[in-house]
Amino acid sequence: MTTAGLEPSTSIPRSSQSRSKFGYVIPAVGFSLIAAFPFIAGPHYAILMFSGMGFAIALLGLNLLFGFTGLLSFGHAMFLAIGAYTTAYLTAAKIGNLEIILLTAAGVAILVAVPIGLLCIRYVRIYFSMLTLAFSMLLYSFLYKFYPITGGDEGLRIKMPRPALFDFSSLDTVGILTGPLYYYVFALLLLLTYAMWRIVSSPLGLGLRAIRENQQKAEYLGVNVQRNRLVVFVVAGVYGAIGGVIISIPVGLADPSLAYWVQSGNLVFMLLLGGYTNFFGPILGAVVFIFFQDQLMSHTEYWRLTFGILLALIVIFFPNGLMGIIDPRRRWSA
Amino acid sequence: MSILQAAGVQKFYGAFCALDGVNLSIDEGEHVSIIGPNGAGKTTLVNVLTGLLSPTAGSVTFKGRDIARLGPLRLSRLGMARSFQLVNIFPQLSVRETIALAAISTLGAGGRIFASLQRSKPVWDTVEGVSALFGFSSKLDQPAKNLSQGDKKLLDVASAFALKPEIILLDEPTSGVSTAEKSAIMQVLVRAAKETGIKAIIQVEHDMDIVFGYSSRIIAVHEGKVLADGSPEMIRSRSDVMAAVVGKL
Amino acid sequence: MISSINILVSGVFSAAVLFLVSAGLQIVFGVQKIVNLACGSFYAIGAYFGITALSWALRLQLPAALFIPVLIASGLVLALVLGPPIERLLRSIYHRDEHFQLLLTFALVLMFEDIIRMFWGASPLQINNVYLAFGELRLAPDLTIPNYNLIVIAVALAISLGFGWFLQATRFGKMVRATAENASICEALCIDLRKVYAVVFTLGVALGTIGGALVIPATAASLDMGVELIVDAFAVVIIGGLGSMPGALLGALVVGLTRAAAIWLYPEFEMLAIYVIVIAVLILRPRGLLGKAA
């Protein structure tokens, strides 16, 4: 990947030892804010944050593909749909246990991501983007057209799942989404963020960045490019499906538009908004996008125009996104 | 003992014949220089020997195995490393990370997905050793793209050495480097080869001072064929080779 | 027999329109190396603007023979208005990573959807009676073909022939092709790349807007027609080969005919069939059926 336009304005040497303490302040403040959110904002906003956390999880996976490995998927929304439809099928079959749903969604994502990944990882750059887009549209057209199985354009209803050891009987839907389930999802976000942190700080994580920077040389230095790409594609798929389970809960519906290519484009948009060169960029991007969209939509029917202009400005002037503005020194994946 | 062999290697680019029946055999303990005028097929030869290109005909064997379609990854595991003629770095990875990458491969740790790289002592020991050898100790945290031209090329070589290979192929390791730096680089290379236990070095080289100063054997390539293959003294005594390869000398 | 002729005609009709839009995608990719996601948006806005132009023509009671020229002119005017400023915007990312080029054109997709909404509203628009005004061709007692479909096929053919002539025979066309081969050498030879890029991009836009304008008498214009068409256009260029004009023609025929056949025979497979072909091509022949090897 050529990065001519992406050179950081600063060239402060980064080191795994000398990273400033300040660098951890921003994510700490951010996570505290998410934790306190149901207490400081109304239920409408707390539920928005609930979805934001779901998107954040999906984006953490997407950024492992794009930010770290240099593969831009324009079909990642297919995994959101896999998560949502898994939730719909299981809750319809009276399996409401959230752990089972999450594990099943992850399992389905693996089953789908392995064969698709094996095909897609042979391609890079624009071909990877187009192939992933084609696969997501394949899923979309299946969901959209095969009414008896998928509910067609109406989609499938989702009943509120319940984690083991939780008792929701005294709560209404809003109470659940802003109370126990909110913190369940928050804990899941923390856990998956930590797992992702481990992945990018692992030997494999370094190999990923090497693949992004120079695939041929990486191979000569013994990096198993194809295997690593597949691993990343599958991990990203699992994160996407888990994110899909979560975002479908407040909506109560799994519908085919989740897999549409514009949805995938929006995911990439969120990533860029938050900053794909920063480890925490995806989380910030997801949350900011969701809230900004909500506010815009309540003020104008032309929110897409605003978003389009915003995206153009980011692409042209701020390719490192919001995190690049807030904290230009910590360019984790760069 | 022969470690790398090429037998009847041909390589065509369309109708153009870049290599025409090359035979060679590299033994342990040798430092072989491949020389020849521009366009003679030197880089093609290195690319075929390192599996980047597969030969149109003929075979390449490394440690007794046919490596024609093995690919760079498995060659690196078998114990072959190379550097490139043009600057070939990971622009945004630091010197430390670049060398660590090779160390990870040597340890077979490249697939460890949740392990902490930072706490992997063997990796950092290798990084420390190799960077000390190549004079990178004070530049470990520099992103590769910020290095000088000479250091970029040296980093490419250093990371190849960090693989602890049995054989290393260097495609013009000193090109684009000032004359003063050239012999310094060569001394580093020779010392590094000794310390990491490399069995053979194959080097494409234009600078005849370096060729005759460091090689134990010279292979002259001309128009895709091996023109001469022998000791530096023997090559120096062949006026036809010197004329073809070095031009007016 | 009857159904296969119907499939053929409607398939070639949609292939003709699809080819125009895909040709715009191809020429911009070939010269500027940008995969333009917004080409579907140009198609959509071309369709809406075509409706405006056509209703103006109807109000002036122009004869039906002038409808096609009016539609083509509306596409050209729109392209001249939109093309140069958008090309100017894209200029800021020519040297950048292709991922960012893709994303900037995605930003255009978002913007255009609302721009259309602003001017024409959210509900689908349709011009009635024009389609039928062109009459039908009766091949057999129970087999008729709408003349309009045949006219559009002929017009698309004429446009692509004219386009091919422009690229092959004119001085500027040769400059365009040379730029596609090697932009930096062309710049060194004092070819004004800015001008080439601006003209090529505007041409690409025009192919999209004219394509959109031409479908208007036959179908309604809706907000999502752009994002839907881009996926078809993508399928066309993947099947035919990115950057190849003959490939776009072949790809458009494959997609158009597959879709027409699926709608006729088994509507559930309408889109599915196309993506199965796309994926098969990408796996078996990643450069596309007529694409050049990298």
C-alpha cells in the first residue's frame, strides 16, 4: 500500500517502551464516559450508545483488516447481517440465551468467513474490495429474495435475548437496554477490545503490518502472508457477527439492508471518521457516527449530504480521522 | 559440499531469453560474486535462485530439494534469505520491528496471535545482536522511511541476516551507497556472516574493487549465459571476460 | 421461442444502458486509475434530469422524434455542469492510495442521493405515455417488441461507436489512450494531463447521465436506482475486465441477459445469478474475461 498522502505530519520516533502515559488517558476517559452514559444521558441516547458499542465491536474487526493488514473490505456488512439473522433464527426457535447466540453467531461467521476468505485473500487492493462487495451482495440478494427462509425485504423479528444469570422480569425493554444488558455489552466491548489489543501486539500482529507495508519482503522474511490474511479475515468476520448480534437487539429486526453494500461503505466511513491509524479510532468512529447521524436525522432529511461532505473532508484533509486530530502521536497501526 | 545448484536454467520473458542454460553450483564456505554488464541477467538469476521467478526450463536445487515452485515463504524456512537491488523496506515499521519480524520467523512464532511480542526475550535478543552488528543500535526506533538511503539498503540486508539463514543472496547490497560506505558495509557483511554462521554468500556486484576484494569465487554472466566461473585470479586473467563484463579496463 | 426473444430484447436493452454507464466507469479507471463508485449516481441524476427535460419537451409539444435528442442533450448538459467541478475535487487524491479514491467517490454517492432528493423529492417519478408513443414492432400475432427498446439499443451502439472513433482516430483520443498507458511519460511529453483528466472524467459522467436519461421513458426514476446500478456496473467490469472497453460490452451483455433470463424464468435468482457469475469470473479469471494481465 502506497501511503504517499498519508505521511504523518510528525515524525516523532515511537517505541514500545517510551510510549507516553498520556496515550492511555484518552481511551480511559472514553470508556468511562461510555460506562457512565446511562446515568448522564436519557434512555434514547443510552440505547444509541448500545448500538454504538455494537458497531464499535464490528469496526475493531474491520480495522484489523484495513488499518493493520491493508485490505479494504467493501462487504463487511455481510457479517453484521450474519449476526442479526442468527439472532433472529435462534430467538424465534425460543433459544434466547445471549451466550449461545453470540457463540453461534461467531461460529456461523467462521463457517462463512473461511471459504470466502480463502477466495478473497488471494487478491489485494481494489480487487479485494470488489470481491468482498460481490460476496456481501450475494448474501443480500439471498436475504432479499428468498422470502420463505429470510422474510424477504421485511426481514425477521428478533425477541430480546437474555444472558445466563440475568433476570429481566422486572424490567421493560428500555430498562433492559439501558440497564443490565447495556453493561453486559459494555463488558463484551472491553473484553473484545482487550483481545484485539493482544492480537495487534502479538508476533502475528507485527506480521500483519509488515504485509500491509510490503507483502513481498514480508514473505521473504518468513511471514506467512496467506495464512495471516485468512486469520485476520476470519477474526474480522467474528467481530462483525458479534457486532451484528448487538446492533440488532435494540432494533428488534434483522433485515437485508444490513448486508447492502452502502452499509459496508458506512462501516468504512465510521472507521475513517474515528481514524484507522489509531487502535481506538474504530470505537470513537462508531460512537461519533451513530450520534451524529441521530442528531442530523432529527434536524434535516438531508443528512446524507452532510455526511458525504464530511467524508470528503476527512479523506482529503484528515486521513487519520478524529483520533489523528486528538492524539497525533499515537499512531498505533501506522 | 554443494548447497545450491542450478542446472540448465532458462528463463524467457515472452520471446526474450534472459537466462540461457545456466549451470552453477555453490559450495559451503564460498563467497560468490555474480558480475556482468547491465541486462546480462544477474537479477533474473538471483530471482530464479530465490524462487521469486520460476525458470522456464531447468531446475534449481537447494540442499538437495527442487525449489522451483517453493515460493519465498518456504525458502525462508529452509534457510535461504535475500536482499533486493532496489530499496525494499517496510516504510512505517521501525528498525526494531523490521528486524524483529525476521527473528519471529526464525523462532517459528509468526502464527502466535495472542502472545505478547514485547515480552518475547529471544526476539529482542536477536534484534539487539543484529542491530549491534549492523550499527543500528541507536536508530532502533526510527521508522524505516526516515533512514538514509544507505541505511535503508543496510536494513534490508540486516533483516535478511536476522533470519539466520544458511545461504544469503545479496542483490547489489552496496549500490547507491557512497564509495566510502561501501567497504564499511562489506566488512559488516563478512563479520555478520561469520557470526551468524552463514554457509554461503552470493552477491551481485558492480564494484570490481569489492568483487576482487571479498569474493572467493566469481561468476561472470553475459547475455544470459555463464561466461566464466572461477577464482578471482582466473577471472582477472581472462581478458575476454574483463572486456565483456567491465567494459574498457 | 417467444420468451427467448423477449429475454433477448429486454436483456440487450438493459445491457445497452449498462454498457454506457460501465464504459464511463472504465474510461475513468483506465485513465485516472480511479474506481468511481459515483458512476451510479451520475446515472440516477441523469435519469431525474431527463424527466425534467422530457416534461419540458412535452409542455412545448415537441414531436416524439425529438425526445431522444432532448434526452441526450439533457445528459450532456448535466455532465458539463457536474463533470469539471467533481474532477477538480478528485484531483486532490490522484496521487493517493486507491482506498481513499474509492472512499471519496463513496462520499459523492451519499451527497448525490440527497441532492436528488432536494430537487426532485423522495418518491419515484415517472413519465407516462412517452414509452408507448414510440409504438411497437409486431413480429408475430402474440409477439411485440417496444420500439423504444430498439431505439435505445441503436443509440447506445451509435454512442459507443462514436466514442470508439474518438479514442482511436482523433488526436485528443490518442492522447487519452497514451495517458492511460503511462501518465508520467505523457506529462514529460508536455501533454496537459489536467485537460485530459478533466475531459475524460466529464466524458465518463456524460456516459452515465445519458445512460440514465435514456431509461427514463421506460422506467421510473427512484432514489436508489444509483446505488443499485453501481453494483451491476461493478459486475460488468469485473466480468469483462477492469479497464477494458470490449470487456465492458461483453460484461454488460452477460449481466443484462442473465438478469432478463432470471426475471423471466426464476425471479428469486435475479441478482444471485449475476453475483455467482461475478465470483466465478474472479476466481477463474481474476483479470476478467477480456482484461489485460497486470
